[in-house]
Amino acid sequence: MTTDRRRFAALIVLCTGMLMIVLDITIVNVALPAIGDDLGFSEANLAWVVNAYLIAFGGLLLLAGRLGDLLGRRRVFVAGLGVFVVASLACGLAQNQAWLVTARFVQGIGGALTSAVILGMIVTMFPTPREQARAIGAYAFVASAGGAVGLLAGGSLTQAINWHWIFFVNIPIGVLTAVCAVRVLDGERGIGLDAGTDVLGALTVTAALMLGVYTIVGQAAVHGWTAPATFALGAGSVLLLALFVVREMTAANPLVPMTIFRSRNVVGANLIQVAGGAGMFGTFFLGSLYLEGVLGYSAMEIGLAFLPTTVCMAAVSIRFTEPLVSRYGARPVMIAGLVLIGAGLAQFAFAPVHADYLVHVLPVVTLLGIGAGLAFPALMTVAMSGVRAEDAGLASGLVNTTGQVGCALGLAVLAALSASRTQVLGQHGESAKAALTAGYHLAFWAAAAVVGVAVVIARTVLRPAEQDAVETEADIEPQGVLECV
């Protein structure tokens, strides 16, 4: 097999692994009612089928990415697939609530190990800007559009067979992906545990992120942001994160070298990832509820309604984003994409109670698809720019972590805004559907505002890659730290 064919095969393997992880996040949402009825979950406890996964997944992404640098990214990727497949089997065989929730937590561990190192492997396999932009475009499409595909797949499997198969379907895909990964991915050794064996730092950051995700999805989403427990747990997460930063600044072999944050582009891209994830993921979730609760769509129809988003993302990210980035740079392309996403979210805020799909929904999902197809590949390019090869896994885990935190924050905040608005209008005599629609409108406006913040960050923080590299080297050299390339 030639080098180019091997790299192309490796990219397919990595994107397949990512698609499996992303699909699993959304495919479960569609099947939740069936799972709840079968295993006797209460409405409150049913959320833990999702939360258990999110806590493990979001909490371990950063550590998993760094482990890829230390132990070898292929090794961590294949190990993650193994854990994910075994946990998926356990989920599919679950006979009670505790069994399923525990298996979902383990599945989140496997998902974090698998997905955290993928972007790092891609940027090291495709070092030239043109090739890298094209490869990242394929990755970003899979990572972003997989959620919409998951809605369709979840509805199909649940209706045609039963909810157990949303987990069983992962087994053949995961095994085949692992076998192909061993054959086509380079088995680099990693830089060794001696370069970052910071056990205390690993425990601190993992505890901080897990507690932070739990605060968002397990407390704020249920009890509100002003509840004493939410405030206490959130403060604990921030304190642990601060202790982690202090630890990394003083450790002889830090798990996360703080030099990575000297790049304005790395910092700015991760802030944009938080805002973009909050806007997009929250909108997919609430948009699905709008289509179901207001317009009466079935699970299958919801998946089909969002299908144009997937198609547009595929066409734009794979065909157009790379030449645009090569000609104009990643920053302008990202800004253009974010503006289109913001416009789509704002337009969604005008969808009425008796909406027509072609008039009120199709333009929205089309704008979101085109905007995401432009913005997210460019964002991934910026997030990985100026990062040393030995820190690529760390940068990959970091951008996945901030995206996950953004999704959790966006969902919790936007859902709270929507529910509050709906409740107030319901108390003032509005019909159920009118109150729901008004609540969703407020959430869509808030999501558009968050994406607007991302545009401001992109314009004020990000720099052209060459300028960022020069500024980073100037900051690092006087302190005698290895310069970034």
C-alpha cells in the first residue's frame, strides 16, 4: 500500500471511530422514552442514562489526549475502542437501571480514550497545510454532522427492532475499526511517561472536569443555577481546576505544559469551541423538541428534518472549506461560518406555532449546515496550529474537552431559559404550544447571541498562524522553554 493510500485509509478509520462515538451521544436521546418504559426509570432518573456517559466522557478527554502523547496515540485509540465495545455490549444486555447507568459510565471512558487522540493523529499524518485542511474538514464534518445522523439512526433502530440495538450496533463497527486501526495506523511509541508522569495533576484535572460536568448536567439542569448545591459544586470544580493550574506550573514533569496556552490561537479557538458548541448543540436539542412538541414530528421525521444540515456540512466541509482556507486563511472562513450559524439561529426564533417546514425550518437547517461546514474545520485548524508534534494529543483532547463543556453548558442554560419563559407564559393564559414556542424562541435568540460572542473572539483574539507563532516564540524564549513550531 502506498503512503498516500495508507494515510487515506487511516483517515477513514479515524473518522469511523469518531462517527461511532458521536452517533452514540445522540442516538440514545431518541431511545430514552423506550428505555424508561422498559426498565422503569422515573423521569428524573432517566437523565442519568445520558449524564453518566457525559460525566466520564467530558471528565477524561483532556487526560486521554495527553496519554496519547505519552503512551502512543494508536495504543490509546485502540484501547478506547475496546472499552467502548465491551461497554456497549453491557449496555445492550442491561436488565436494570443500575446496570445500564454503570455501563454507560464505562462507555464514556471508552469514548474519551478513542476520540481525544483522533485530531492529534490527523495533524501529524497530514503535515502540509492543504492536506491538513482537507483531512480536518472530513473530521469536522463527522464530528459535527454525526449528531443529526444519530437522530435518524436512533429513531429507525428503536422503531424497527428495540432500544437494545442502539448499543449492539456499536459492536461490529468498533471491532472492525480496531482491527483496521492496527493495520493502517502508525504505532508510534509516544514520548514516554517520564515526560509527563504527574499523577496528582491527572487526578486533580479529571476530578475538576468530572465535577464540573456533573454540576452542569446533574445539578444546574435539574435544580437551577442558583441552588446552593449547584453553587457549592461549581465552586469546588473551579477550585480543583485552579489547584491543577498551580500544580502544572510547579511540577517537574507537568501533565499539561502551560506553554501550550501561550498561543493566542489555541486559547481563542478553544473559547470559540465553547461558544460554538453551546449554540449548535443546544439548538439541535431544543429544535428537536420544537419539532416534536409543537409541530408533532415523529422521531424519524425529526431525523429527516435535520438531514439537510448533514448534507450541507458534507458538501461544504469536504469540497469548499479547504480551498477557501488555503486562499483566505482559517480565521476569515471561520468568521463567515459563525455569522451564517448565527443567522440561522436568529431565523429559527421566528418559526411560528403552525410552521411550514419548507418556509420556516429548511432555511434554518441549511444555514446551520453551511455555516458549520465552514466554521468548524477552520476552527480545528486554528486550534491545532503552532502545537508541537509531541503535544498534538493534548491539543486534541483540549479542543474536545472545551467542545463538550460548551455543549453541556449550552444545553443546561438554553433549556433553563426556554422552560422559564414557557412557564411564565403558561401562567398568563397562553396555550401550551404557544408558550412552548415562545420559550424556544428565547433560547434560539440566546444561542445566536452566544455565537455572536464567538465572532467577537475570532476577530479580536485570533491572529494569522505565522504572527501567532512569532508572538508565542517571543513569549517563551526569555523563559528558556522549548519554543513552539
